[in-house]
Amino acid sequence: MALNPTDLYDIRSLLSEEERMVQDSVARFTDEKVLPIIGECFDKGRFPGELIPEIAALGLLGSSLPEDYGCAGLNGVSYGLICQELERGDSGIRSFVSVQSSLCMYPIYAYGSEDQRREWLPSMAKGEVIGCFGLTEPHGGSDPANMKTHAKRDGGDWVINGAKMWITNGNLAKIAIVWAQTEDGIQGFIVPTDTPGFTAQEIHRKMSLRASVTSGLFFDNVRIPDANRLPNVRGLKGPLGCLTQARYGITWGPIGAAQACLMEAVNYSKDRILFNRPVAATQAVQIKLADMARRITLAQLLSLQLGRLKDAGTLQPTQVSLAKWNNVRMALDIAREARDILGGSGITTEYCPIRHALNLESVITYEGTETVHQLVVGRELTGINAF
Ligand code: TGC
Ligand code: FAD
């Protein structure tokens, strides 16, 4: 029996019935709704906001949070599969879901008051309220401990001043989760984006994640009540805890992008006749395709085990760092190689590899650059902080 080229080790057989159902429903959504429009969205630099209601109806927003808050209550492996199938379509669609779920709904759930959870989570799960997450600042994202944005207590309010940069969903958002320095260390705030003094400015001329909204956020004496502060966390571990959730999903997402590139390269090379035979009949191309399948298989096993650790409650941030580094690098290399196998056709968005390659240039940078994750693993091995 022929093996599935994007699942050579039948990793699907290791999934539960519920996990398979989640994967199938998101795969259908990607095939029917994302793939027909995404090339054009990328060309035009347009985020397909019209898909938000269906993404919400499928339960993909805050999917791991409890049903009490209008969420799907799925496990970590299911969240990973959601990311994988969405990113098979485009990293921008997966980014939208990652930010809403892991970077906005998760901190409200994990660090918020019960009132904040009840106020925001159900409408965020329905896609009625979109969030963004402001951690990175213009002077350097890898070192968030040195953030300049600050919040000062003024009676029952907080007054926020500063700027955030490269913020996904910035111009779509009704609320921003903003991390700011205070006298008591870094704290998180829920900032409604219609608060006076708040502005979001979309970043244009991007060559990557063109089907995603990326913005700068500016805070000029933005006054919000203490009720909007996330009361249950202080310090960098607040935002880093959110990043662990999002980075976990990002270990899965690029597997989908790599699978899409592999299949494009397989199909193209079988049809392309050069020197009187399909280019897929050459040893050089077959070795490249085989090597892509090998790397995808290793990444699949890595993410599945990571998901099982997450669901067992034993996941360590260093393990997430290793998988984020490995799987994004794997996908970026495969997207570039697939682009090459398509020759000149590979430079157009008619085919997916160049779009995925360009997107993955962001994915390898955001949520901790490749170097940051390598240094996290190095620190674990040596006990020496090399940052
Ligand atoms: P350190 O000062 O040692 O630790 C501070 C506290 O945080 C705890 N901690 C973590 N907790 C949860 N998850 C993690 N991954 C954690 N890492 C550290 C730590 O235990 C400590 O707690 P406590 O109780 O002792 O205070 O900080 P560090 O030296 O570990 O951090 C250095 C470094 C470079 C790793 C960190 O600053 C870092 O990760 N920098 C990269 C910043 C980054 O990734 N930014 C991403 C911005 S968001 C984004 O890109 C969204 S893209 C979204 C999309 O479109 O999909
Ligand atoms: P820098 O931190 O300036 O790094 C520059 C270079 O220095 C990198 O190559 C880095 O690896 C290297 N470097 C850093 N430290 C060391 C070291 N100790 N040793 C050796 N080399 C080092 N942020 C958010 O908060 N929210 C978002 O929603 C968000 N969405 C994003 C969407 C996109 C499309 C992009 C591109 C970015 C997004 N980011 C977001 C920001 C992202 O997290 C940062 O770009 C990333 O953390 C890196 O920060 P930086 O761009 O300032 O690079």
C-alpha cells in the first residue's frame, strides 16, 4: 500500500478520534476557504477578514480554553493540529489564530480576574472582539526585559506611555494586551483600542506575511482603570508564559507549510518534462524530495511528543525552544528548495513555495529569533547564560 507522502510514518494513527476530527475539519476549511483566495490576498497585501466568522464557528479561537468561557476545551495536540492545517494554507491565517488564542485570550484566562474572563473571553471566542499583543518595542524585541513603555499609577487609573512595534492584528484589534514597566515590575493591561491617546499604524511594504495585519502601537497618556490590569502576574514571566503557548503552536504550523511545499514540488517535478523525462525521474530531484520528507517526518514526531508533554502538564520552555528552532528552520529550508525545483515558475505566487518561504522569514524571527532559541537550549545544556 502506498504511503501518504505528507505522513510517511502514519503519525495520524497516533491521534485520538477527536484529534483526527479536529484535523479534518480545519483541513477542509483550508482547502475550501483559504487556498482558493490566499495567493491573491498575499499579492494584494490583504488579510481575509471575511474568514473570521467561520474560524470562530469552527471553535478555533481560544480552542484550548474551557467551555465555560465559550471556548472549545480542546487539548494541546488538537491546538497544534489546528496550527498545522491553517499554516498549510498560509502563515498569516495561523498567526491570526495564534495571537488571538495564545497571546490574547490565554493571558486573560491565566492572569485575569474572573470578571475579565467573563467580560472578554466569550466575545473573543466568537471573533467579535479581536485582540493584539504588544510586547516588542522599536529599540529591540529580543530583550523585552528592557522595555521602555511604562504605566504609572494615578489614583484608580493607570497612565500608559510608549510604543510597540511589529504587532500582529494591531489595526484589527478592539483590545490590546499591553506589557509595560511599572514601579512593581512588568505588568499586563487590557487596553481598548478606542481609548484616547492610543493609535495603531499599519506597517506597509512588507515582503512577508502579506496576508496578515502588522502594526506599530503608540500610547500617549493612555488612561485606563485598574480593573483593566491583569492582576495575577508580575514580571517577565507573564509575557514569556504567553509566548510558550504561542511558540508551542508555532512548532506545528510550519509543518503544514512544509507539507504544502513538498506536494507542490512533487507534483510539479512529475509534470515537468526536461531532457525527455519528468524532472522527478532524476536522482538529484528525488534525493531533494526524499530529504524534505525525512525532515518533515522528524518535525512531526517532535511536535507530537511536545504536545503529549503539554497535555501531561510537564512541558518545559526549553523543549519548546528546540522545536520552534528546528521546525521553522526545517520549513524555511524546504520552502526555498521547493521554490528552486519549480524553476522560474517558483518565483510567482501562482505556486505556494515562494509565499511560504517569504512568510517563514517572519516566523523564524517572531516569537523569539532562531538565535534566541539556540541560546535558550545552550543555556540549558551548559548552565551559562550567553545572552
Ligand atoms: P529571565 O529573566 O531568566 O526570566 C524571567 C522569568 O520568566 C520565566 N521564564 C518563562 N516563563 C514561561 N515561559 C518561558 N518561555 C519562560 N522563560 C523564562 C523565568 O523562569 C523567570 O521567572 P521568575 O519567576 O524567576 O521571574 O528571562 P530569560 O533570560 O529566560 O529571557 C531571555 C530571553 C531572551 C529568552 C527572553 O527575553 C526571550 O524569549 N526573548 C525573545 C522575545 C520574544 O520572543 N518576543 C516575542 C514577541 S510576541 C511575537 O513575536 C508574536 S508573533 C505572533 C504571530 O504573529 O504569530
Ligand atoms: P532584534 O531583537 O533587534 O534582533 C536583531 C538580531 O540580533 C537578530 O538576528 C537576533 O537573533 C540577534 N540577536 C539578539 N540577541 C542576540 C544575542 N544575545 N546574541 C546574538 N545575536 C542576538 N511582537 C509582538 O510583541 N507582538 C506581535 O504580535 C508581533 N508580531 C510580529 C509579526 C511580524 C510579521 C514580525 C516580523 C514580528 C512580530 N513581532 C511581534 C516582533 C518579533 O517578536 C520581533 O521581531 C522579534 O522578537 C525580534 O526582535 P527585533 O525584530 O527587534 O530584532
